[in-house]
Amino acid sequence: MLERTTTIHALLADFPGLASFLVARHPAFARLADPSAWRRWARVATVGDVAVEMNVPWPDLLREIQAEIK
């Protein structure tokens, strides 16, 4: 179940195909293109953290991610 506290790493471990969607969604996810940054940043950054960086409400970001998963 996705939550505000879900890390980007956990999200991509469950849904690896989401990486390209996330990178295209916002520059905040551009770090996913660098494998070393992906390993560090994705393990500590949560969906809520990225939503703040994107300046969008985290429930909206979760809805977009869930829609892409479906």
C-alpha cells in the first residue's frame, strides 16, 4: 500500500516500470537517472518528501502514481 512515507526505493522495488514515468513527471525525479544517486537518494526520499519538492499535495501525487500503476 502506498503512503506518504513510502520511500522511492520501495516504490520502484515493487513497480520498477514506474521509473520512466517518474522521471518524465517532474525534474525532482531526475536523480533516478544516476544509479549512484538512485541508491542513496531513493532509499531516504519518501513520496511525501518529493511532493513537497514538487510543490504538490502528497495525496495528489499518490493518486497520479496509483493511476499509472493501474
